[in-house]
Amino acid sequence: MQRNYRPAPDPSVLFYQRNLDSGKKEVATIQSLTTNENGAWRALFRVPGQAEFIMDQFNSELENWEPIYALTQADISTLIERIAQRVTELMQHLPPSKTVTAAMGVLQSETVQEAVAKASEVVPVIDPYSMPVIFACSCGKGYKYEKSFKKHKRKCQVK
């Protein structure tokens, strides 16, 4: 009889979650994880409201659960870089000098909260009433939004 070996749980996972058929989310945690000198592992798995049970490399239910990871200090710089990239994308219609200055200001942030605050300051808020007409019909009417334009086209008599 061949046994399937399962990998040990990742220690950086805070908790596990899964969606039940009823639409509710169920949350579970690993209470303890031990490894012996041969590399065999055992973990105490706990789902609130249910009995705790022991998993090991032979019987593990983790494939049915989604891991939720902790945010580490190493991840913060990656998040700040992503925020700066998004700022650059949102400001691509502005002069490059403003875009680069804004992105560099976000990159100099030390926390994610500070990066989000700086990004909120530098990214211009678009006023929908100041948007140019993008969709023009042959009857002479113009629309800012594609949905409105398509609705008009269905009713327009001019072809």
C-alpha cells in the first residue's frame, strides 16, 4: 500500500478559511505543529465549535482550506512598490515630471498607511462632469459613458 505524503503546514499562515455550502465562512487554526527527528510532522487543527483533531503527513485536510498569510515586514516594501506603480498608471495622462515625482513620494513611505495617504494626495480626483465627450453618435449627440452611448444607439433613428 502506497501512502501519499502531505507537506507540513506553512508556519506563516495565520489561519485557514473555507466557504461552506450554506455561504458562511468557516475559520480554523493550527494550534501546535511538531516535527520529530525523522521529519514526520503532527499538527493540532482546531475549528471553533468542533472537536480538535490531529493531522500528520498521512492525513491532512489542508487542501480543503485556503491559507491566510501574515503580512511580514518584508512584504511591506512590495506593497508600497505596487501602490507607486498604481499611482503611475492613474497619472499617465499628466506630464512625466509630475508622475515621477508623485511615484517617488509614495516609494519613500515607510508604512503602507503612509503610502496610501500620499497616493490619495497626489492622484487627481476625476470630476465626471468635466470629462470630455468620448462617444459620439452620427445624430450629433455625445456621451461620456459607453453604457449611455449604447443605450442611445439602440433607440437612435439615424443610422
